[in-house]
Amino acid sequence: MEAHTPQFKFRLGLFIIVGIILFILGIFIIGKQKNLFNPVFSLRANFQNVSGLQVGNTIRFSGINVGTVDDIQIINDSTVKVKMLIKKDVQKFIKVDSRASIGSEGIIGDKVVVISQGNGSEKIVQNNQRILANEPIETDAIMRSLQVTADNAAMASDDIAGIVAKINNGEGTLGRLIQDKDMADNIDKTIINMKTSTKKLDENMEAAQHNFLLRGFFKKKEKKEKKEKEAKEKAAKERAEKAKK
């Protein structure tokens, strides 16, 4: 049996050393993610549906990753208990009225547990305490709602298209108005006649003011309007003086 050469032994030793370093590095990274090297405390929250949450998923507080999901247990047919391990130095910021909600990393990303900041309570959560939970909204429910909205939009588009088609075909009052040239001309003539009538009415009123029989009536009306205007100005002036005092 041939003895191994020094080069082979050197390569073997180097391979073993690199393997050990990678192994230690992997343990360190996983341990850091799982908070194995940091002091932690636990919280619990009960959900009716965890919506795909898994052990090892991230816990977030104020948008920061502060822990991981340690355990998920089915208590009964309507309750699922989620146990969370959270960094000890974050405990002082989580209040007893904080709530746990299940969200996701983006639209189709991994599930995360989001802990709210609470509503100003001064009591800090204790180790292994249970906090209230907000039930997650299922993706299927969102998709169904979007589908209903899309169907309603399609129906509205069809109705609008039908109305436009009727107008283009000259159906209905608006359609006849747009398509019937005679009706449009009649409307233009009516507007012109109204303007002419208004102008003539103004001219008649002006002539009536200069009429001998009606001159006294218009003068009395003018004096009355003048007195009312002076009275309003005087009252406004008195109110302004009182306000200054």
C-alpha cells in the first residue's frame, strides 16, 4: 500500500479545516436567526387561523425583526396557539395591550407575525404572557373580493357601451339631440329668441321709467332702495365702532 504524499495530506487537512469553519459559520448564522445566542423571552397569541404561518418565521415590531416563531399548536377546532421567542432587550417596548397580527413578506412571501405598539399602556408584557391577536385576512377572500369588483366594473363598462351605442344610433332624447340636425337648430333658435326677448324686456323697462305716468312710481322705488342702503351702511358702521370699543 502506497503512503500518502505530503501534498495529499496538506489538501486533506485544508479541506477538513475549511469544512469545520463552514460548519461553525453555519451554526452561528442559524443561531443568530433563531436567537440562540441572545437572551430572549416568550409571548403567546391565539388565532383561529394562522394562514400558513410556520415555525421559524420572523417576528416584527415597529418594522424590525425581533424574534422568531418557536412553536405552533392546535388547541381545539377553533384555536391555534403560537409561541414566539423575542429578544429580551425589546421587552420593555411591548405593552400588554399590544396585538399580534399575521402578515406576509410582500404579496406571496413568507408569513410573519407583526406585533403592534399598543395604545399607550404603561404595563410591560411579562415572560410567557398571552397577548390579543388580530385574525389574518385570507388571500382567497381578497381574491374573491377583487373578482366581484372586476365583475361589477365589467358590467358597468357594458352598460356604458350600450348607452353610447344608443346615443350614436340616435335613440333617446340625448341621441336625437345629437343626431337630429333639425332638433339642434330648433334649440339654437329658441335660445336666440330668449336672448332677444330679454333684450326687448330691458328696453321696455327703460322706456317705462321715462314714461310720465310711471315716473313717480320708479322715483319712489329708487328713494326707498336708497334709504334701505343708507340704513344698512349706518348699522354696519355702528357695529364696527362698537367692536372697536
